[in-house]
Amino acid sequence: MSQESVRPTRRRSTGLWVVIVIILIPPVVIPLWVPLYDKTDPTLWGFPFFYWFQFLLIICAAIITVIAYLLSLVADRKDREGER
């Protein structure tokens, strides 16, 4: 007689983790794409494009990172519920 352990199927949140990775790609790739922001025009309140675009990237990256962190909490909770 074979005794197979009956384990409940785990609800993996793989799709949510993929979304998190996709969300985190632009804050990494855009600053590396220098020709995108290597210019002085248009200016904003006297600041060349290069400077204000860098500050905008910092703010956007922080917001995107917070969103990814909150999604990771949800994904982690789903993974832990699936282990029960």
C-alpha cells in the first residue's frame, strides 16, 4: 500500500511577484538611459531639464518602491496562507 501524503495545494502568488519585478524595472533602467535626459531644455523654474528630471526620478522611484513594498506584503501574506 502506498501512502501518499495529501497536501493542500499551495496558493502561490507568483503573478504578484512578477508584477512587483516589472514595477521595479523602470526606476532602475531609466536613470541608466542617459541620452533620455542629457539636455538642458526645457527648463523648469530656471533649472535645466537634467536637474529637475533627476529630482523627478528620485520622487517617482520612491513612490514606486513603496508600492512594490506594499504589494510584496500582500504577496507574502498570500504565500503564508497557502502554507497552512
